[in-house]
Amino acid sequence: MALQGIDVSEKSNQGRVGPNAVIRVFEALTAQRGADDAEAVFKTAGLDAYLGAMPTEMVDEGEVIALQNALRQHLGVTAARPVARDAGMRTGDYLLAKRIPRPAQAILKLLPPKLAAKTLLKAIRGNAWTFVGTGTFDADAAYPPRIRIQNSPLCRGASSDQPLCDFYAGTFERLFRELVQSKAQVTETACHAMGASDCEFEVRW
């Protein structure tokens, strides 16, 4: 299974990530907190230009780092987390609607959950460069599936007593619930911002 519609190469886009990391944060912010907070966060991040038109191509990972930092700075970590997770869920919806071929989705839904999880993780691994930037991605499909991201741009440079990579958790959960098991839950069990070497996510159903 492969994502479709991506006409960029990994080599030429090193250190860049897909625009969903910007667009869906704006959507989630507006929906949960209103246009004024969304505008304030983007201005704090130095991304004023996107208030007029959202990006349509891959963006520098530095913009994603700045946006996540601004989100936490403006709202506080506790309030920022559900916004980031909602943005991840919205990204999952976009991938299901636009990037993952319908026949592949149908096949995954017919497979036993553990086999479907293995297949989905293989596809995610193949496209990880589009969302981890200069970070690295790894996954273990054995139940419960575990996903590890080293040098995550979502929490890079941050320090916290809470995990901060809710955008990823939301995206993974949306995909697993739709394609693997409807009761799947994704939890970030370790985060670099809390002192862990990697950010780790666990999937259970």
C-alpha cells in the first residue's frame, strides 16, 4: 500500500514536511478557540503570511517547530494538547480522503487487525519522510504496535512534564481506527521533551 498524489522526492525535500502540519493546526485552532487565537498563534510563530493563504507545498520543518512552540506558548501546554491532537485527526481525515487509495483501504479493512496494522505501518514508514523532517521513524508491528520518532519536530527543543507530540498521536489514531480496528487508541508513552531518547507511541485495541 502506498500513499498517492505526492509528487515530491525525499532527497529534494530533506528537512521539509507536508503542509497538513500547518493547515490542520489552523483549522483545529479556529474550531476550538476561534479566529483571534488562531491569528495570534500564527503571528507569534512568525507565520503571518499563511493567514492570507495556507501553504500548498511542503514547508520547512522550522515552521512546524515554531508553530508548535507558539501554540503551547499562547494556550499553555494543557490547552494546546487537544488542539494539536484534533489537528492530527484532521490530517488523518485528509489522508484517508486524498492520499490513501480506496482499494487499499478496502483491503486493509478486510484483514485481521494485527495483519492490517503491520501493513499500515509499512506504508507509514515508507512515507515518514513527509512528516518527520530530519527526524527518524521506526515501528514495531508486534502487538501492541509501537511507533518511535527520534528528533521529533513537534517537541524539538522543548522541555515539559507532559508528552507533546499529540499531532502525531491524533493522526495515527485516526488511521488505525478507520483501517485497522475501530476501537484503537494511540498513546504517547515517551517523549523527548520529558527526557526520553525517542518519542514513542503505543497502539492498543
